[in-house]
Amino acid sequence: MRMVLKGNGAVAQGVRLARAQVISAYPITPQTSIIEGLATMVARGELEARFVKVESEHSALAGCIAAESAGARTFTATSAQGLALMHELIHWAAGARLPIVLANVNRAMAPGWSIWTDQTDSLSQRDTGWMQVYCQSSQEVVDSVIQAYKVSEQVLLPTMVVLDAFFLSHTYEDVEVPEQEMVDGFLPPLDLPHKMDLDHPAALGNLVFPDRYMEFRRKMDLAHTLALDLWEEVGREWGELTGRSYGLVEEYRMEDAELVLVTAATTASTARVVIDAMREEGIPVGLLRLRVFRPFPADIVRRALGGRKQVVVLDRNCSFGHHGIFHQEIKSALYDLPREGQPELRGIIAGLGGRDVTPDDLHGMLSDVREGRITEPVTWWNVLPAKDPAAAAMAMG
Amino acid sequence: MIKLTPEVLEDLPITSYSDNSTILIKTGAWKYVQPTYEDKLPACSHLCPAGNDISKAMDLMARGDLAAAGRLWRAGNPLPASLGRVCPHPCESECNRARFGGAIAIHMLERFLGDHTLGEELLPERGRATGKRVAVVGAGPAGITAAYNLALAGHEVEVFDDKPQPGGYLRTGIPAYRLPKQVLDAEIALVEKVGVHFTPNTRVGRDVGFAELRERFNAVIVAVGLHGSRPLGIPGEDHPNVYNGVHLLEAILAGERLDLPSPMAVVGGGNTAIDVARSLLRIGVEPMVVYRRSRMEMPAIPAEVDEAVAEGIPFELLTAPSRVIVENGKVVALECRKMELGEPDESGRRRPLPVEGSEFRIPVAGVVTAIGETAELDFVPEPGRDGWRLAADPRFATPVEGVFAAGDAAFGEGTVTAAVGEGRRAAAIVDAYLAGRELPAAAPPVQVAWKRSVNLDQTVHEEQLNPAYFTEVPRPPIHEMEPGARTTSFAEVVEGFTEEEVIREARRCLVCGTCNECRNCLYFCPDVAIHKRMEVFGFDIDAEHCKGCGICVEECPRDALSLVEVKS
């Protein structure tokens, strides 16, 4: 069925089609309309689920952990400060190997207070053991939520489906919403192998001594490795059913590209326009869009970028004191290439706190790198200049 | 099961769990605080002058065990059927249910329990005979209650009263439309069943000497109430058509044929004034209430004033009589002055001050005075009284050895429920006196009589509850006879609840401060350290495993658990 949906509406449709049984959530801009949509579906009987109202995001995820432990398919959604408040339980959900799906609407962290998009909130959860998928359209959102359950429930790891605030969460698009019957065939009901069993009572998550802890962590890491192939496989299977295939990354006009832009989320769709325009000018440019960030598809990245002349990584995030986070990840993956295959790598930080990244911006970045105007490893794009960086860092204005 | 010597990762479960650590790890050693079951005083019982154990009875009713609830209620209170009808139910004023759909209709449940325990089989068991004898002077609510409790304690009790039937003000001052006389008769019959002997038509000081009582009995309780009327102190008051409110009400309620003029002004704002006005209306006299302060300051039970207004009785407020105008031997009018309210007086109410030159006349054919009552205590020897009041100390004892006091003649609380509470407390003191125990400095609170352990120092208000567990359920309507139908008879105005309504209403009760075995503590305990007692009420906490986290205390909806420091 075709529907005009914004990204948040697409999340709700995906959760409905996945037949989530427990939704435990707390509202926060710009995530709110996701859970409002789900609450409406539950109230109308369109989704047979328990909607649990809680007093904080910490409790929201705790509710999911409890329900998932009992064998229910669960969902929650949040943004920025809400995700940060969940942090302790983000670790718990992964360590307990619970295939929870969470939608995070990327929003900049405060202060300064901001409700606009920025990836630092979700990327701050990089090392928790969750899988992360960055979406570029409402269509990809609905498709990814359903795929996330399928992958998660096979490797017993939780997944965070990530979408940009407003640029995606609140932008309406034409979306093909799959039929329930088809989704039911694709995604079987959850049968959690380690769910609570009243006949065999046990304390969950109990104390583990140093002689075992590492083994449990090794199992989590192996599950991530397993998930790499699974995301590809599930994306292909989805393609056979719907005509829309997905992989760990998306490559656009990468044949013979000497200059490659690497980015994620909605910026990638803007970038395609710029790539097309520069190709018209006869410049051999391509786009590598990161879709699944955890597990990190290092082999695919190396294969896609090895031997290129120049690579520009655009980060809508920053790990302060170092690079943009995608930039670091790409750089570390490329280190394993032989020296002669390593492209010149430039990182650009842009669009923080919801600042628009326009086609002109992208055109400018690519041209500056190509024409040698950007020589530093990391460049903050389009920010006020500093006369004296040390003084600027401490100036009271 | 986890293999104890895993050789490969496959031998390990997906995540850590244990099926024996909860028992093996003695988490009890970690605690520095520990939960303990501790019932506290619910807001309702805190305000109940009669000392009813409301929350416990509500829980029993909610379970459908009306017999147990009735037995509990009658354990120290012989007049629930009467009180359920006449008590102004202060218990409901701070009911924690109020913001979740309205206060519990406690008085309706008390009335139901009273009506359904009028058979003998639910009476408490009488204690072993002590051989001690107690005389009670006055068969009103205070005297009856003291006598009932003392008889239950095994003493021999005789109650003297100058009226032909026991009941005191319940019989002579409360009209049948509020309290049908057969209800009162049945409750008094139960008091006789527990061994209390009533001696009617016997006025102490006239038919039997006070000294003789002191000689024949080991203790005497004086609970004669207030029956003397205060005069208005205005010209014309001695006219035969100016009536004493207490005596007139008694005559009307006794069914005497009276030839009363109409209309009549009833002067006063207390319960007697309202009861007289509403009774006059029912025997065809047109009443009007004249009161010198405003509605706010009226001491009468507000609900009764509402009923009077609903029945169409006019009120002349901020009005004080200055003269009864008599022409040709007949009362033709009551001359009054308008009043205004000044600074608060010693009663805390604003003092009425006359407005100069505001005299006006209310045309009436008769006047009833009901501006307050006094005790008639001529028979009590001098140190035993203080003016027209009994000289009772906080122990309910008078300076006369072996003579105790209760009720309005001593404390003037002015309600039947207060008299019942004082009767219970006086009985406890007299029981201690007869046993030769040293008396406390003050009579303990009436709830001390409860046969269960309650921390009386802590009252459970809304802040002590966990509101997450309560949803709004509305208070049921209470059905009353249409005002138009009331004025021709003394039939009871308020209809009782059905058994089904009672159980449903009891289930609305939050059972504040009182464990009702809801099992929340057991469900929430992360150490599985709480166990239901087999076939006995309540739970046990396994100290070896309770780590003092306090979750049970936090999740108890009704504050029936407390966290206390562990003394090492």
C-alpha cells in the first residue's frame, strides 16, 4: 500500500508490521510522533501490543528488557538526552543478548539546547554492543525496522535504527508500505531461546567472575561478525520480496571514481545530486553511503575505497579532541590496505546541531579537496573563523 | 546448566544466569536497613472519635467476610447501626480515596455492618468474671459504651437513668427520620445480652443516693450528658409559648400530643435547633431558624443543615432575638436585631456584634430556645464538678476517689461518636483502676483497644501512599427520600446500601497503612526473600536473603511496611 509518510510515521508502520508486542517509551522531541503513532495504533486495535507509559527513558528501556526477557518482541524510541539517559541499560540490553529494536531520531546533545539533527547522540553509544543502521529515506526506515528484527533475533543483539531529526523524521515522502501477510512470511514470531522459564527459575545477569566474563564478551563480538553477512543476506531477501535490496553500504557511481565522498543518512541523498552534477562536468566522483555502522563493514569499505585517489568523509558528529567518528572508523579500516592502495583521506565536520548541508556545501567540499585547497586531516566546514585558536577556545565573547 | 569446566565458547550460555545463586548467596549480610511489616493509623481512623478500626474492617468487607468485619466493628463499639446514621463522619473528610473518585462512604458501611450484626452471634466473647461492680450514671452513648466494654471485660455493670428507656440523647434528642427507634432498641438489647443491667426511671440524687452508689460499687462513671437548657435572657421569655428546645424535642420524639402554635422561631444554630426545626415541620408546624452568626459558624452537622434547607426551612442568619412581643396574652412576634461579625472570640468563631438601630420583627406565634445545653449535676459532690461541668482530668478521673467521667457533661464534644470514644477510653481506665494498676497520666487513645499491632504515632496520608497503584473509581450515590415526601412523616430519610453495594464500596478502600496481603512486596522482592505465611495472615521476611534494598517498602501501595536501621 502506498502512503505519504514522514520518517517517524514510517517507524511506526514498520513496528506495526513487525507485530511488536510491548512498546515501552517516553516522549522527546523529535521522536514523539513515533510513539504517538504507535499509541494510536494500539488504542485503535490496529496493533495488538501493550503500550507502557513510563517516567523516563531509563525505565522505557528497562521495560523493554523485562518484556523481551519474558519472550516478547519489544520496541522503544528516543533521541539525544533520552538516549543518553538510557545508557546504562543500553549496555545491559546488549549484554543480556536481547534483540530489542530502538529507533533513535538523531538530535544534537545539549548544551546548547538543540532539537535539530546531529549524530553524536547515537555514535556515543557505539561501543555498547548494539547494531546501528543509518537510514536516508522514509522508505528505508520502514524496511529497516522490519529487517532489524529479523537480524537481531537471529544473532540475539539489539539494533538501533537511526534517522535524522526533521530532515527525515518530519519530512513526508511517498512510501510503499508492505502488506502484513508478506511481512509475516519474512519475519516469524519471536522465539527467544533464553527467555524466562517459570519451570526453571533463575537469576538473570548474575555475577560473573574474571575467569568467565571475557568469554561472554567474546560471544557478543562473534555475534556481531555473524551479523555482517546476515544484514547482506536479509537485505537481499527483502529485495526479492519487494524489489528494494539493501546492503551494509550503498555505492553510487563508484565505477572509475577517483574522488569518493563517504557519508551516512539523509546527507547521502543530497550528495547524489551533487555527484550527478560533477559527473556532468566530467569529474570522476562517487558516493559511498554507510548504512550499517555496527557491525562495521571494514572489508567492504576497504574494497570500495582501496586504490581511489582521494576520499572525503563527511561527519555530522564529532569526537572532541580527535576526528569525526565516521572518519576515524574509515581511517582505521584503510590502515590495513597496502600503502600504495591508500587514498588521500580528508575529514569534514559539517551540519552539527541541524545546520543545513546544501548541494553547494558538498560541491564546495569535494572541489576544495580535489583542487588541493583542503590539506588538513580534519576541517570544520562553514564555521566562523578563529583569529587565534587558543584564544578563541577560551574567549568569553 | 552451565558446564563447570567449559572447554569451548559453545559450552557457555548466551548470557549470565544462575539457578542457585539466589539461595546460595546470603545477601542478608549486606543490609544496614531492613523492611518490617508495620501497620500505621489510616487517616480515617486517626479522625474517628469512636475509635473504629476502619481499614481492617474494609479489607474484611472487600473479601466478602461481612461477619468478621461486623465482629471487629462491634468489638468495642456497641452502637454502629446508630452511629452509621447520626455520626457526622469526620473520617471521610481526609479519606485518601478523595482524589481517586471521592471519599469512601464509611458511614454507610458502618450503618450496614451495624444493621447486619444485630443478632447475638457476632457479639464479642465476654471475659472471665472479675467480681468487680461498676455503676454508670446515664444511659446515653457514653454510658452505654463504657458499660458494654466493662461488661465484656468481665465486670458487673449497672446503668442508672431517669428516663423510662435507655438511649439518652439518641432517644430523646435524635429524631426517627435520622435514627429509627427500633435500630436503637436492638443495639441496646445487645448491650443487655453481654450482661449490662439497665435500671430505668431512677434519677441518682433523687431515687438513689450518690453515696450509696459509691458504697455498693467499686467504681462509678458519671456520663449524664447535657440536658439543661440555657435561657435567652430577653423580655417575654417566660411566656408559655416559649419552649425549651431539648424538652420540646423529647416530647415530640416521644409522640406526645402537643398543641403547638405556628409559625415558630427556633433560636440557635446547633444540632438541637436543626433537629427541632425539622421535627416541627413534620408535625405540621411552620419553623424558622434564627441564628446570630452566619452559616459558616453554625455548630450543627453541615449535612443536617443542608437537609433542613432542602426541606424548605427558612433561615434568618446574623439575627439575635431581643424581645418576645406578647399582645393580648399571645406571642405575636420575635423582635430581633441584625448582627455583624467582629473579631474571633475564645471559641475561634467570629463574635457577633449588634447593629445599632437594626431592630425588626419576625411575626411568630411561638419561640423555641436551643442556644446550648448544660449538665444537671446537683447529685455530684463538690470536688467532682466544676460549675455545671464534671471535673474530669485527662485520665477521665474526678477528684472523688473511684468516680470517673465521660461524655458531654465532662468534655462537651457534642457528638454521639465522641461520647462513644470517651466511653471506650473511660472503660479502659476504669478496668485498669479495678485491676489495681497504676493509671497513666492521660487516658490512652481509643485505638489502643485494637487487637492488632499498629504504630499509632504515624498517620497515613496521601504522601505516604504509592499512587501508581490506584485508579479513579467514583463514590457511589447515596439515595435519600425526596424532600417533598419527608415533611409528613418521621420515616428514615437516607436509604441504606445493599450488600452488593457495600462490598463494591469496600473494594474502593485503599486500606491505608494496613497490610491486606496484596502481595506486591512478595512480587517485587529481587531476592525472593518474602514468603507468604501458610494459613496465617501476613508474610515472613527471610533475613538471610533480604539485603535491605527497600523495594518492598517503596512498592507497598499502602505504607504497611517500614524500613528500620539494623542495630549491630
